[in-house]
Amino acid sequence: MKDVRRQDAKERKEAAPAPISGGDPDLEGMIAGPQPLNEWQVEGLAAIAAEEAEEEEGEGTAAADPSTLPSSAPSTSG
């Protein structure tokens, strides 16, 4: 019984195609290292950057505009 299985295994190995040299075919075409961002990631980062820019614009102009200061602010003249 074992001899029959061994003979079958030997015949299958001999009939099988030769392995591809150069590496694993499942990994073919893969690039090592950081991968480029997907489209949805690029769009999301652009939206976040736009929101942050709007917030900075809003904060910067409010602090520089004297009309936005409270009326109870102490007067420096005199």
C-alpha cells in the first residue's frame, strides 16, 4: 500500500511543471517599501488640509481685527 502511494507521489512530482525560477509567482509585480496613496486617501488628506487652512484663516483675521475685541477692553489711552 505504501509503495503504491510513494510511486503515485513520485509520478506526480515528475509530471508537475518545473517551478518558476526567480521567486514566488504570488509576489510577482509587488513593490517593496511605501506604497502610493489610494485616490480616496489623497482626497481625504486634501479635504483635511482645506479645513485646517480655513480654520487658520478664521483665527488669524479675528485676532487682528480690532472690531472683534470686546467693548469692555481697557483703554490704553490715558
